[in-house]
Amino acid sequence: MAGRAHQPVRIAVALLVVASILSSVPAAAGSSVRLKVMTFNIFYGGDEIDLEQNHWCVDAAGCPETMEQVIAAIRASDADVVGMQEGTANGCVIADRLGWYCSERLQVISRYRLIDPPGADGVYVYAEVEPGRVVAIANVHLPAEPYGPYYPREGWTLEQILELEITTRLPWIRSHLRALPKLAAAGIPTFMTGDFNSPSHLDWTVEVAAVRPDVVIYPVEWPVSKVLADAGLRDSYREAYPDPVAKPGFTWTPGSLEEIPDEVHDRIDWVLADGPSTTLDSQIVGEPGNADTDIVVDPYPTDHRGVVSTFRVIPGVPELFAAVDERRVFGGDKLVVRFHGEGDPVEQIAVVPAGEGVGRAVASRSTGSAVDGAVNFATGEWAPGDYEAILVRRDHVRSRSPFWLYAPGTPAQVSTNRRVYERGEPIRVSWAAAPGYKWDWIGVYKPGDGPTKRAAGCNAGYCGNGHYLLYEYTGASIEDSTRFDAYSAPGYVSWPLRRGWYEIRLLMDDGYRLVAISLPFKVIAVR
């Protein structure tokens, strides 16, 4: 359920080019594929629970036996694509164990190759389920607190509940509402997985209120699910089981280290679908002995039951794109650029400084008349900087995919624009060479409160970084800036900061692994 435990939670032409064109014939138009899509909140990286003690793992490196059970659950589900929540930088570790692909940016893992098209802006990725044919996967983890289902039984009115949801959770899906219906309309099967931390409007009905009067005090059209449904996204579990009385399908919770006494159990983990797909089945992955569990995993390793839905889909043809495999590249690394083009003999992939045209290319390669494929570039002789891989036809740029090139061994960096601020004055913070994970974040700390450098080997627990004062997310960006001000999310204090010394820490993927730490800065009294 939680986001983090604290609920928080952006040139010379190279002479050496190694290129390979991976061409293939697209699947026949209209051919269908059976696809299983899973949503799975794995509880803080999947290794934070001591399964023997049913308590927090005390080993800073994590409890590997628990992650084994997370992997076992994914295997038991027979999923093809998994939208993961609370990956805390372990998503790709799990993907590697499965022999799968991963998207750090979206916490999506898949047995099919994943492509991050530049037009997606981090809202979705493509899974290439057939050569040259794709489905789109979006994955979300909405804020957990304040949790709406607690409040009807505390006397809140329906209007108060709706206002809470509209202000707390609805803003987090605005970009999805803009992007996903367009994909589906273009013929791309589109899926949205997530821990929505909200019930469905399909579940809090008059009929359910009659049999659960202690929890469902009154029917509620929960805004997140209703808005997504109105946008065309279908709830696959309710398509398979339309009656919420006969099949409630609770996913929260099979037992949690964070649950409260008299916990409200509900269905808050969904697999939604739009576009050319048909729901065939939907199953709950969970612990033994539960009426909602269809696929049993024992011992069960997390505090959410998973949902895996089976679809018959007609994969779609994507828009033209050039897409880099990695957005953070170090000199000497191989740069892989995937493309979907028109198959024109004059098409090429070029690498240019950010914003430039093909005339400033540091390297280029023909697509070899392929419609779909990949080109590999050696980066060892390029100067560090901001670049774009572009798809070009007759000097016309059809797509741009940004990436950042750093000298080998360049560490992540975070800094403030000044060393002294008056109390209440916004604090501008910049970062570079960040990992680019889904929920990378920056926090304000007191110097000396926790580690003074990156804590090697600390993958679980707070790693000394639990006492954050304010926080902001980086938006999975490699290089960017933001500021701390009255709109920043509070941690152990709220804005404005009191007089004194502070520092900024960059941490990974809604977890507490320290990536970078700024020089100290001072807040002084207003003059």
C-alpha cells in the first residue's frame, strides 16, 4: 500500500561505429496474441520482510529468501508483463533472475523486449510482443495517505471523501488520461497496472453496502476508477467477475507489517485495458487459505495480493521512433538505438548534440531499409554532454530520443544554487547523472543525521536516511532541477525550514539507498 515507509514518496565525428541491423518481418496485420499482464506490489524491493519471523528484515543487505518468493509468485502467475510497485531499484534484479527485460523508468518487467519511445515521456513503455508489433504498458503507484476507505466509518460525508480523492490521487493520473486513450485509438493495445490506493466505483455499490455495512457505509463512485473507466480503460478483474458481492477480489491485504487494527480490506490493485484486446480471465495471486486467492504462493512475500489478467490482443504498429535503450550512458559503453521507420533506403539513425540537426551528427548509420531494428554505436570518442538519437529521412528529423553521456566513473551529483538562503526563500536544487529510476527522490536533511557518503551494500531498511525533512521526486530524470518551497511535500517538518545548516540527498527509487549528497547550505533569519 505504502509508497515509502514515510509516505512520501527530475565534437568531433566518431571514427569508430559498431552497428548492427536487427531486421525482421512484422506479424501479419490482425493476428492475435494471448498475453498475461500482472500488477504486483512487492513491498519495498521484495526483500524487506523476514518471512520466518513475519517482521521487518534486519539485514541491511535485505532478505534474499523473500525475494525468491517474489520471483516464485511471478513464475506461478505465468505473467508475460508485470507492472511492479515499490521496486526500490530491485526491479531489474528480479528481471535478470527471470531472464527478462526491465524498464527502470516505469518499474515494468517483461519477457518481451521493452522500448521507451521518446513520445511516451515516461507515461508508458512498449512491449514488443511480435516483431514490429507492440502493446503499451503504463504503471502507477498512487499516494497511500490519507487512505480514503478509513474515513466513511469515522463519519466523513460523501462530499469529503470525493474531495480527498480528487485532490490526493487524481492529479497523479492526469498524464495517463491524456496519453493512453490516444494510444488505444491508434490501435495499440494499452494496459495500465498499479497499486491505486483507492477502491473501485464498481465495488462500493448499493449491493455491497448491504452486505458490508461496517465498511461500505454508503456507495461511493471513487473518482480515480470512474475517471479511468470514462476514458475507456476497462477493469479486467470486474470484466471476468462482474459481481463484487460474489467475488470481492480483495488485494489489500494478505497481512502487512503496516496494517492498522480493524483494517479495511479492499481491491486496490488493478489491471486496466483499452484498445484492441479482450479479457479472457483474471486471477488473484496470494497466500493459502484466502477465498480470493486463485494462485497460491506459500509463504507469501508481500502485503498486496497480485492480479494477473489474461487477454487476447491484436498488437499494434507503433509510431515512427528512435529510442535509446539507456538514457544515462558512460563513455565507452555501447549505445543501442532501436527504431521503427518506413523502411526507406535513405533513412538513418544519427547521434547529435541535443537540439541539433543531422548536420552536427557525431555518428550516423543507415537503417538498411529495415522497418524495425537496432543500431549500436561505440561512444568512447564522444565528448561528455547532452545528446539525442534521431531518426532521419532526407534530412528531416522524424523522432528524437535524449540521452546523457558522462565520462567513465562519473558519480551522480546533487547541488543547491546557493550556500545561504533567507528563511522562506525557495531553494533551487539540481542533479546530474542520476539513475533515472521511476521514483528517484531528493530529500532535505540535517548534516550528520545519517551517512556522510554512499552506503555500499545497504539495500534494505532506512540505510541511515530515514529522517528526511522535506522531499521532492525527480520525475525519473537524469539531469534536471526543482526547488523546495511551500508546495514541497513535508517529511518530519513542514515549510519553511528553520534557521540552521542543511544538505540535500539524492536517493533511489522510493527507497533509501544514497546516491549523492550536496555540500551543506545555511538558512538564516530574514533580514
